[in-house]
Amino acid sequence: MEYEKPKKKKPFLQKLFFWFFVLFIALGIFLLWSLRDIEFGEGHGDMYALFAAIAAICLGIFFGCLGFIKYIRNKTVAGGLFLTTALSTAAFLGASQVVGLILAPASLAASEGGADGNMGINLVVILAQVGLFGLWFAFLLFSIRVALNPLRKINSSLDNIIEGHEVHRLRLGKSRQYREIEEKLISISRKRKKR
């Protein structure tokens, strides 16, 4: 009969961060929806509602990122890298489309001023796209480095075990897979020391 690992329940913090994410994003969308036909002028209440909507969306994104980090830590290294790469690529593509949509009205206004004005705004759009690509690429490199950095510690721990030194404490990373490797390396070290 095969041994089956018991299914782990989601940690409380991960659930809490997810529900805060949903609550603040829904609140921000509701506030923005309520302001769709408002003309911003004399009334300061409308501006406060706009700032509250922006703050709610920022808090929602913050709690979403915290929940995502907790979720990634419960995945394998390959699964975490895949999800991080896929979601960051989707965010990059969405942000580059938003940059084009935001700068499109400015592009039309500049085109009325002549060809030179239109050329300048197109350069701004291109530079914004290049900047977004740079941020996305730097984030990918950082994610890969963080995910694969513990391999150096694993190698040095194996060298210590081979030399006969006991490994008492080992901090590889916070992902589930690295915690399992930590436990196995410490167990191998203790067994080897007892011989």
C-alpha cells in the first residue's frame, strides 16, 4: 500500500491576505464606478472619493502580492518560477497596453500641433515601453536568482557532510521544496555523524 501525504490546509494568513485583496479591490472598483459621471471641479468630496479609490486599489494590490508570496512558498521551485514568470509577463503586457491607452489622447493633441509634436509623443511612448521592458526583465532575473540561490548552500552543506561535519542548522529558502531538502540534509548529516 502506497503512503499518501495528507493534504495541507491553506495557511490562515494566505486566506486573510486573499480576502483583504478581494475586499479592497472591490471597494476601489466600486468607488471608481461611482465617480464615472462626475465632473471634478468645485466639490472636494469627489476628489476625496478618487483618492480613496486609488488608496483602496493600492492596498488591494499590496495584500494580493503578500498572498501571492505566501502561495508561491507552498509550491515547488519550478512551479513558483513558472507562476512568477507567467504573471509578470501578463502584467508587463497589460501595463504596456495601458501606457498606450493613457498616452493616446496626448498623442492626438500633439498631432494637432504639427508633425514634430506627434513625433515627440511617440518617442515618449517608445521610451515608456522600453522602461517597462527593463523593469520586467530585471524582475525576472531577480526571481530566478532568488529561486536558485540556495543551490550554493546545498553544495556547501553536502561538502560538509562528506567531510564528516554535522549540519545543525541550514537555511535554504522559504519554499516548501527547500524546507524538505533542509530536513533531509540535516537528517543525513546526523545519521552520518552517528556512524
